Amino acid sequence: MAGPRLAGRTAVITGGGSGFGRATALRFAEEGASKIVLADIRPEKAEAVKAEVEAKGAQALAVAADVGSVAACEKLVEDTLNYVDGKIDIVVSNAAAFFGPEPFLEFRDSTWFTDLNVNLTASYVLGQRFARAMVKTGGGVILYTTSINSHGAGAEFVSYVATKAGIEGLIKVMAVELAKHNIRVNGVGPGPADTPRSVQLVGEETMEQFRKKFPVVPMNRLASADDVANAFVFLASDEAGYITGQNLMVCGGVTAYVYNVPEE
């Protein structure tokens, strides 16, 4: 029987205090990761996940980090590299800003620039700075949470959609340039999912109905956080050793669908 897929590896996960980040941290620990840095704008959430990760046998560090500034991103890189003694194997850039729907014609500049900073600029800064460290230690894996919206519109979320599409482009350039350094770069694009942010968006009562069925998705259900975390485990592991520059859709078939002929 094969051993843990991430045995002895070090990792950092932004947005590690809940949702996809938390689930990914727990799965990394189950797969043998030795040290996991959990970065989140809410330190109490990161501390709670730290305890869960340690209960699964990995060491963990909780870091309060608002990746909306370059300085905060660079501080996170510094803190992470100090904790892992300079060798980081896996980066999961997962944190994203959260706003409700805003029609394009009334869209606020403040929302645009916050999404740009937290979603896209942080992806660039963290990717570049961690890649520089990986070059010195023989390589690694850099992963991003994208979205099905990197492939198509989500009405009234223009900056979210634009930044997620931008991350997909970033992934491709990084993958091509960093391949010679033994650094693989990929993304995971969740479809509609059962996460705390989804509850924030639609409310708990509506989410209870969505959990029973979600016919917008061909598989008729929401993604779980573990569905997404399992994709991150695969892409972080040696099983994905010949995969780079890809944006893996974990969407229940949404991105495969175009339309049905109307019945009436």
C-alpha cells in the first residue's frame, strides 16, 4: 500500500481558517505534511484550524495576514520561510475578498481595487516570492484557488470574475517560466460550493435547500470543501508530476454545459 502522498512536506495556505483552506489543511495533514502554515485575516479562525491540524499529527503555525498589501504578503513569506527552515514545498494561494453582488453600472471602485489587491496582486506577489525560495531548494508546487468564473461571467461580480481570469493567465506564465526550476504551477476552479461564504451570500435557509439539490449543476449538488481539497492534494502530490499550467475545474459538470433546447 502506498504511503501518505505528502509525507514530510511543508506547506502554506492563505485563507486557511475556513472553507477550502481549512479542508485543504486537514487533508494535507492526513497525507503526511510535516509543517503547515495557516494564514488568515481572522487569527482566531487560523488558531482553531491549527489545533485541528496538530490533532492529525502535523505541526502548524497560525499567522494573522491580510494579503491585500504587498508588505503583508512579504511578511507572510518571511514568517513562513523562518518556520520551515527555508524550504517550502507547497504554496496554496486561496484567500479572496468577499463582497455581495453589485451591478456593473453601479459597481464601486473600492470593491474593484480590493478584489484586485487581495485576489490578483497577492497571487502574483506570493507566487513570485515563494518561487524565488523554491528555486534555491530544488523546486516545489504553487497552487491557486481560481473559480468556474475564470471561464465565464458571474453577473454583478465583475472584479471577482476579472481577477480569477487573471489568475488563470498568471498560472500559465508561471508554469512555463518556472518549469526549468522544477516548480509546477496549477489552479483548482471550484464550482458552486457549500462553504461559509456561500451561506453569507444566500443565507442559511436557502443553503439548506441548495444542499438537498442544485439542478444548475449537472451532478445536481454543490461541491463540498473536501471535493476541492482533494483536488489540491492530487495536484500537490507526485501523482501530478507531469501536470503544470492547468486550471482544474471541480464543478460537477457546470463548465461542460452550454444549453438545452427550450421545451416551449
